[in-house]
Amino acid sequence: MRQNTLGRGEIGVSELSFGSAGIGNLYTPVEPEQAAAAVDAAWDAGIRYFDTAPHYGIGLAERRLGEALSARPRAEYTLSTKVGRLLEPLPAAEGDDLANGFAVPATHRRVWDFTADGVRRSIEESLERLGTDHVETVFLHDPDQHVAEAFGQAYPALERLRAEGVVGAIGAGMNQTAVLTRFLRDTDIDVVLCAGRHTLLDQSALDHLLPEAVARGRSVIVGGVFNSGLLADPRPGATYDYTAAPPALLERALRIKAVAERHGVPLRAAALAYPLRHPAVASVLVGTRSAEEVRDAADMYGRQVPDALFDDLRAEGLLEGGAR
């Protein structure tokens, strides 16, 4: 599998990367053996970049990922985690965490914290859950409602940690482009993780974010390439950005699927290939919860997708004119 380097640094990532929210029991439970098998399948497919966060399953994803990778040579893979939510234990578990999207007991509550102390504490606790002494990359996680604190306290803390060699690369991860573009312009981050905004259904990252990344020699990791399901399997009831897909978007996705199939390409393969056509994109992050899903993603990544497919999508008004 192809490897790329983040920004102007030395941190390498595989072009296809493993998102761990699924093995943190996103929406439905995943058995421990199934989670371990998913990580094993990713390794067998050549994936060497694994992303996680305390938010995913109230630490479950970090623990499972660390355990599954514990027997692998640490120098052969790259880890990223995130800061911004601290996990505070509750006196007793009451109910589940499904209100936050995870089928786990509600043993902790999340506390937003983008202070310098919060950043350091979050990383220390993540390292303990992961069972490692370092992570290569740390992202500020969803600072949408905490922008001033993220820029004023959390980012400088990450910059100091990078200078100290505690982490190799720093960045921010969000579902929007405006604040990520500001991070690229106003800070010295290495990478941004942009979810859902550079896909076959939403090319808004092309307006400012991706050109800014290219101009400044920074990297973009693209998540949410299936827009939470619609581009994986467009059908009535499919989801788009975690809610029911509007009829107009479902129709658009079906039209994109028809164009792809005319070229003999599964829609999932086209959805994975599209972001990687841009020079700023270093990796596509796919959330998987089973070995079968991992193997399918690897298979789709390996498919040949002709330029003519994207030319036809533009010709039919299904891709923005400026899209590559």
C-alpha cells in the first residue's frame, strides 16, 4: 500500500487508514474478537495508519486498538489520537452511552477541555489506554464551540509538545472546513482531518481548505468518504451525515452510482478514489468494525478507477466544475 508523509515532517501514513470508532461500539456492540479481527485484517491489507480518540466508546476504541496492535512492531505503524474531551469517571454506571452514539455502559462523562493542562492530561490518559509510550499525531477534536480556547491554549500546548518531541505531528479534526482553513492559515499545524467535506457528494473542501493546504505544504486526511453510508449503499433509508438522507441527495447518489457502474467501477471504489486525486490528501480514513468490512475497503482501494469516470460525473453536473 502506498505511503505518504504528513506535511513537511517525517510522519508516514498509509493511503488507506483505519478509523476505530466502529470497534468502540459505534451505534451497536462489537465483540472483542471481532474488533481484534478487524485490526488484524487491516494489518494484513497493508494498512499502517490507525486513528482513534477518547470519545470513541468512552475509551474503548483506544483500549481495543492498543491491545490488538500490542504484538506488532511499534516502528512499523503510525497512531493518531485526539484531545478536547476528557473522560471523568462516574460514581456508578447508569444506562448506556447511546445518546453520544456508542453502545457502551455510561461509566464516564465527557468534559470539554482545550486548556494546556487538559491537552497534556488527555494525551497521558490516551497513552495509558493504548498501552504505548507515544503517538505520532495528535488532533484537536471538534473544537467548533471552543474555537478561542483551541487557538489560544490547546494549539500552543500541542506546538510545545511537538517541539519537545513528545508527538511528531499536530493538527485538528472537524466536520467543517472554515475553522480547519483558519488553522492552516494562522498556525503551524502539520495536518487537518476533514470529515465528509471532500466526497463525491460534497466538494466544499475544494473552495479554500485544500488549496490552502497545498499552498502551505500541509496535508489533509479525509474521513467520511461515504458520508456516513449514502455513498456506500444508496437506497431508501440510507444515512447522510448521520441522519436520513434527503430524497434529492439519494437521487444524486444513485446517479453517481450509475455513472460509476457504466465504467465497471463499484460506487464504493469511486468514493475512495476521489479524495486521493487531490495532491493535498495524504490518506483516506475509513471506519470499519469487522474483518469483512476492512477487506472490502482494501479491495475497493485497490480497484482501478479511470479518469473518464470523473470526467463523466462533471459532464453530468454531478461534480463541481473545479473538481479534479
